[in-house]
Amino acid sequence: MNLGAHISIAKGLDLIFERARSVTANAIQIFVTNQNQWATRKPREDEKARYDKLRKVYKPYVIVAHSRYLINLGSADPVKEKKSLQAFREELELCELLEIPYLVIHPGSYLDQTEEWGLKRITHNIDLTRERFDKLNTVILLETTAGQGTNLGYRFEQLEFIMEHSRYPENLAVCFDTCHAYTAGYDLRESYDTVFAEFEKIIGTEKIKAFHLNDTKRGLGSKIDRHEHIGKGQLGIEPFRKLLNDERFKEVPMILETPKGENDDMDIVNLKTLRDLR
């Protein structure tokens, strides 16, 4: 299975493959640039050459990018919106350069506006960015969110609205985060089949192109995003057992975002826990 973890790009993109191998990951999620800065760093030519060479060696590894958390495509502030649009476009350009098939993004927050305004603004800004490309191979994955504050994407209907109203639905799909879904109110612990039946009805499970596998420190419907080690939180082990054995998702990359511990040793522990469930 495509089981992996979020991997650091510190000191070079070309180092991600060995880092993934060292924690037994065969799927990789990365930030394509510093997630805490607006400025976008492009890889050096020698760094890109080593990345390309190693990518061929590790070709079975699926790579997923995650957008920086500064981006808010639902912002009503014109300065923040402009920065978000530029950063989002530059990340998509990097994904194209690095041949990364998916870019995960939190849809956005409407702040002091309304939910409907926020959804329309997010859709508009996704389309505004997409139209800058003659062709875009990278698929934008709207992540299910916990719903903290005014964050959108915590209901399946919100994700469906964006995908339905976008002029580029072929470039949109979903990243399903188990922690976020549970704390948003979807009871994966007691009603796994019901949750995915609802997703199937509203969006279609074929639109799930990546999973974030995270247990949660907080309870059902709390709308608080706090990740926990697999099987050690409120979700427990059974939802992950069902997910790892769900034939609908056997080819979908599943990425850990759990606490890493010292020297990323907890990635090894959590990945073993997941593989033992298969």
C-alpha cells in the first residue's frame, strides 16, 4: 500500500527519498517551500538534478505536496488575498516542475464574512489561479477540515459546493483527514460505513485521492484539530483497520501527520501499527 508520512525538505528536496526510506515510508508528503514564509524558494539546478535522478530510483513512491498554512483563499483582506494567490500559484508551478500529482490545501476561512461568501470566494480564487495555466497536471486536493473558527471544508457539502461551482472540476479532488473528519462530527469510530456512504452520496469516494491518517486528542464534534498517534486517541484502532482493508482505497496514498518523536522514530512505530492492520 502507499503508506507514508510528511517528510522534511530541510537542506534540499533531493533528501526526501532517503528520509522516507529511513522511516519505512513508501509515500511522501512535503511542503514544496518553507511553510512559514510568503517567499517561495525554488530548488537550485543541482538540487533539482539530484531530485530527478533519485525520483527515478524511487519511482514507486507517491509524492503529495501540502500548501503552506499562510494561504487563505477565503480572505476578505485584499493584501492577504493577493499574497495567498501568488503563493498558491507559485506552489502549483513548483508541483508542475517537480512532477508532483497532488497539492493539498485547506480551502480557507471566511473570517468576518459569511460562510456562503467564503465558499464563493474560495471557488473564485481557485479558478483565478487555475486559469493562469494553459494546462495543469497537478490536481488540487481540498482537505477535510476540523472546522475550527471560520475554517471551511468541515462539511462534505462545502467541498462539493467548491467542486460543483468551479470552472475546472477536473483539477479538483479531496484529501480526507481522519482526525479532522471525526472532530468535525463524522463518527468514523462508530459509523464508518455511514460516513463513507454519505461521502459517496454527496461527492463520490472516487474523488478521494489522498488520506491523512491521524488519530485525535479531541472528541467527536469538538472542531479542534489536535493529532495523536494511531490508536492512541479518541478514534482508536478500529477505524484505521477498516480503512486499511477498504478495497475502494487500496491504491490511494495514505499519509501520517502524527507527532514524530525524536529523530522521526514515531513515524516508524505508527507505520508499523498501520501495516499490521492490513
